[in-house]
Amino acid sequence: MEKTLLVLLATSFIAVPTGSILAHEKNFMEKNIGKVAQDFDPLVDIAVTVEIKAIHSLEMPYLGRTYDEIDKHSDPDFYVKVFINGEEFKSPVWRNQKYVYEPNWSATLDVPDDVEFVNITIQLWDDEPVIDKLCDIDNNIDDYPKSYDLDLVYSIKTGHWFGDDYIHNEDFWGYPDLSGYGRANGCDDNSIYQDDRDCEIWFDIYQNDYDGDGIPYWTEVNVYGTDPMRDNRGEDFDGDGVPIEWEWKWGHYFFKHWWNDEVEDIWFYDPFTWEDHANMDPDGDSLDNVEEFLTSQWGSDPFRKDIFIEVDQMAEGPNGEPASMLPEGAKELLRTVYDKHNIVYHLDDGCMGGGEIIPFVTEISGRKLREDYYNKYFLHYGENAWRQGIFHYALIVYDAGFNGYAIRRDEFQISSKYVEEKCRQLFFVDRS
């Protein structure tokens, strides 16, 4: 009898991962909708927005064939469908684009202010002359192995969501969301080497907010005790190196009680209690939480691996020597290889304020690159010292003696002169 009671008590605290909640979405919503009759934000009429931030085909050429090829006749003609509480929104078609980095498209719907949860579905399509094709952006950890879309539930109380995309930390019980929060990867169903039309999509979900700091009224009043009419962005109340808006976004997950389908909010970062974020690295990518905050403007995630590389490229020479530049196709190839495995590749070729074009030099030594160029062009004599340990430093130069080699643990060079000579020998190599 005592053993039976202990087993019952133990199992009563087991949670089901929120990533699989959508398999029972209808039952869950029926039980939770309208439980609390209150206006979750009396300052505004709540509208929920789904913003598409980027779309990336994960097509990969390898040994004469293309894995995850989406369109055999052209580059993809992407468009997105978003459903908010069942209402459909359709984006324009981005024609012949494998990579859509500035879609400038979102869908917004006025939702009931007294109903916490909002149902959201995101689909990525390839426009075809006869039948459009659905691309895979789902992780398939739920009960639907052939599902290609994202099914999500958004909370207007907390400003967070769960379902096919969610936050997990080291205390989270269940399947980890390896692709990260606000990013979906069709390869998460282990289809990296299969033709599954796998793609990567970046998105955000948010609601209007009176003070514009992004933290919902209910959370400010009932969790943080802050003024919902004052913008708190940038304020670090506990002095631990990360501001309140970062701790709010990344310091919460949903815990589902399997026996009654109810969902509980778990807040594990407290913006009013000092936490050692400078020594926290939950995803093991060597970026601590303070560094994750510093790079969050470029899409880093403290619970998914990121790699940052700054690349400086060399200008053309005075005697017809070509500029030493990394081709755009090579950048995308590198990004695809890493992103497929959920190591998100961030290349700063100037887009993050670091990469630049350096003056031409006919020949340069590894010592010169190590002792002079590292300080002059990477650290800028201390002005960019915060980047050390976050960004790896790459130099594309004309001639440093060999094709390429490491200079420091976080610095390497590639010599375009020798790479071009090698490419001329391999006549079948696409230099773009």
C-alpha cells in the first residue's frame, strides 16, 4: 500500500513536454478557454501579430545531386500562410529566391482580451503552376510524423508560446527544442539526408503593449510589479548584466500537468534577483548569457548553439590582382551546412558592424596577421574588445604563404591566390 501511494505521488509530478501538447490541442483549448473572466490588458485592445523575419531553403548540393530540392525548374517561389484563431493570412510570393532575409511581412488579428490562449499555425509554401507544395518546417515530435507546419499556442498573459516551438532550459522535462525559440528547422525530424523540402523559418509572435517594452500588462502587474505604463527596456534592476526584457523573454517556459491538461507558467530568470549570467551557458556554445544578450540583436539564443564569425576581406591590387572576397554562394553554403544541424551560423561581413575591406598587400606573414591585423582590424585597438571570445576572426587575403591556416585559437586566414589556382585545376567547381 505504501509503495503504491509513493508511486502515485511521484507520477503526479511528471509533466508532458509542451512540444507535444498540440496533439490534444482541441481538448486542451476547451478546458482552458474562458477559465478566468478578466481583461488581460485594460490599457489597450489586444491584437496579436505573427511576424516572418527570414526564410531559408536548406537545399544542399552534394556529389552531383541536391538534397531537399524544392523546385526542379527554378529557385523556390516561397509564400507563407498564417492562421490566427482560424483566420487565414497569406503573404505575397517571393519569386525565385532560396533565401528571403527581409520579407517585411506580418499578420495581425484583434483577439478577445479575456481569453488567454490564441491558436496559431504557420505554413511555408512553394508556389507552383498546378499544385503548390508545402515545405517542411516542423520538428515532428508530436503524434503527426508527416506534419510540415507549425502549430502553436500563444499566451496574451505572458507573451510566450508553446507547441511545435518552445523554450526549454536545463530543468525542462521533455524533448529539447534544438532549433531554438522563434526558429523552426525542417531537419529536426532527422531528414537531413532525405528529400523532404526542409526549410528554416525565423518568426516572432507578439502583441500590442501600451508602454512599448514588449512585456504584457498582466506579467508587469502580476509577476514583476512594474509600471505597465512605463517602458522598462534596458533596465537591469539586479545588476547581473542582462536587462529585464531579455530575462522576461528567455526566463519562462510552460509546464503541462498531464492529468488535467492545465498549463503552468514557470519563471526561472528573475530580473530583480542577481543571477550569475556571466557564468551561465545552458546551450554549451561557449557564449555565456551576458554574451548571448549582447548578440541577441543578431538572433542568438541561449538555449540553442550559435557561432559568430567576423570576416575581413582584402581589396583588389594595383596590378590587376583580384579582390579577395568570399562569394555569396559560399556564405550561403556555410550557413546551410551549420543551420541544418542547429548550429546557427552568423557571418559578420559588415552587416553586424565588424567585417570590413582591408587594404591590399601582395604578401603577408602569419606573424603580421597575428600581431598587427588582429589588434588593428578586429579589436580596433580595444574599441571592439567585447567581441573577443564571441566572434571568431577570419581574414580573406591575397597571399599569406599557403591556402589557409589557423593563426590563433580564434583567428584564421584563407589566401585567395592559392584557392583560385586550385579551382582552375578542378574545372568542375562552381566558383560562385
